[in-house]
Amino acid sequence: MAAVETTPEGKPVRLKLRRVAGFTGQAAISRFALRSLDPSCAVVSDGLACFGHVSDAGCEHEAIRPGSGPAAARSPAFKWVNTALGNIKTAIVGTYRAISTKHVSRYLAEFEYGFNRRYDLARIIPRLGWAATRTPPMPYRLLKLAEGHV
């Protein structure tokens, strides 16, 4: 699931990426909306029926059916989501030798972290150091429990 917050001028501000179980039911979309979206936001989706459940979080929802093919990918409403997804794919393929599906959530979290802090690159490493020094040691068995919740 990918959501891009934009300014009134249409420029990207923040990105939210989450692995969801599927797009066939309402539960995953509703849970994402409740955890990730501000109730005052306006959501634009590609018209897939499950996206209507963002209204469970109080969001306004507009469905745009762009069709299919290259012309649909150039739809202005989805410009930044498509750009972000293309950049994610390029970054993952260019960085990792093999992709493990069990770590997809972590790959997405890494890209989201960098994207959301792209205007303050000088603080990324110090912030990571700050978090690392204040995070207690965690056994591997507990890290594994978080696989589906990152």
C-alpha cells in the first residue's frame, strides 16, 4: 500500500508504505487508513472497491478510474505514487542481490524513512545514531515477531 501526501500545488511531502495482506477485503485497507491517515485528508484512489474503506478513518475519498496501460500510468492524480513506486523498485533492484519476501516490510520502511527525510539529509545519520544508542538490545526471536508489523 502506498500513500503520498502532497501540497496544494501537487508536490510530494511524505510517503507512507505498508505491506498489506491483499486488496480483496476491507480489513487491511481500513486498518491502514486508521493507523496512517489523518481524518481530514482527501484520498484519491484508482477506484478499486476496497479503497472505499479509507472512509472508515473519516477521510474523504475520490475514486478515479484511469484505465490501463501507459496512459493510465501518466495520470496526473497518481504521478507521485507511480514515481515513488518506480524509484522503490529501482532502489531495491540496484541495492540488493536477492529479495526476500519476508523482509519486504523492512525494505519499504527503509525507503519511506529516506524519502520522508530527503530535505534534511545531513541529519539522517546523526538521527539514526541517536535512535541506535537509545534502543535497548533485542534478541533475534523478538525481532522476528515484528516481521509482519513493520
